[in-house]
Amino acid sequence: MKFEITQIGTIFSPYKTKDSCPIQGIATPEGLGRVEVFPEYEEALETIETFSHIILFYIFDRAGEVILSRPTFLDDISHGVFASRHPCRPNGIGMSIVKLEKRKRNILEVSEIDVLDNTPLIDIKPYVPRFDYRKNANNGWVEGKDIREKPMNRE
């Protein structure tokens, strides 16, 4: 079965290269970005400014070779790509939670961004702690792993 996904906008950030892009936005609250939703989808943003955080879904359009098990940004031991957040994935879909600072029509100003500049946006959903937080969730193999200063395996 094949699926077709339509780009609904573009994500802009200060990160021009993979090496400059943080692994997770929560580690860089000062990371500011802009999400430009195409004008024909502006109506879909109605009341989005009532949320403090949103989830951006996008395409890893500059990811490297898909390797199903590999060392990750947090660990030198191999993990399956579905047990990691590595960008080199079979379908190349990324997801980031960002803080929504301001909305002006079809433009969203955000912080805590961890996305490369000029990335194709495919969807937005509100982050709703009431639904998205799981009290009994665990961190799996990531437990106790620190975010590295200079992460490895960007390709």
C-alpha cells in the first residue's frame, strides 16, 4: 500500500547543518524558530494559540542512509531504529514538541526547536498533557543517558 503526504508548510530554524542542530529541543530552550503554514491551511490553526506547546510532524528530507539497527546519538551501542529517535528511518517522519510563543495569522513563532532550517512540515497537533503524559511510562534504554555535547552518527 502506498500513501501520499502533502506538505502543509515549512519549518525555519537557526540550524543550517545536522551538526548544529540539537538532538532534542528541550535541551535548547533558547532555540527559536518559525513555522509557516501555507495560507490555504491557515483556517486549520484556529485557536492553536490557546496551547502552550505543539507537536510538529515533518519529513527528514536530509537524513542519511537508513540502517535498521545502529548506534544512536545517546549511546555507542546499537539499537533498532524504532527504539530510537534517529532521523534515518524507513519513512523519514520526524516529530518535535515545541513551545508556541506567538501566532500571527499563518505564522507560528516557537522555541525549543530541534529541526533543520527549511524542513517540510506535514502536520501539527496540540500537545495536551492530559492525554499525552503517561504517569507510569519509563525511559527504556535512554534512562540515565546524558545528551552529548557533540553527538555522533548524524548521517
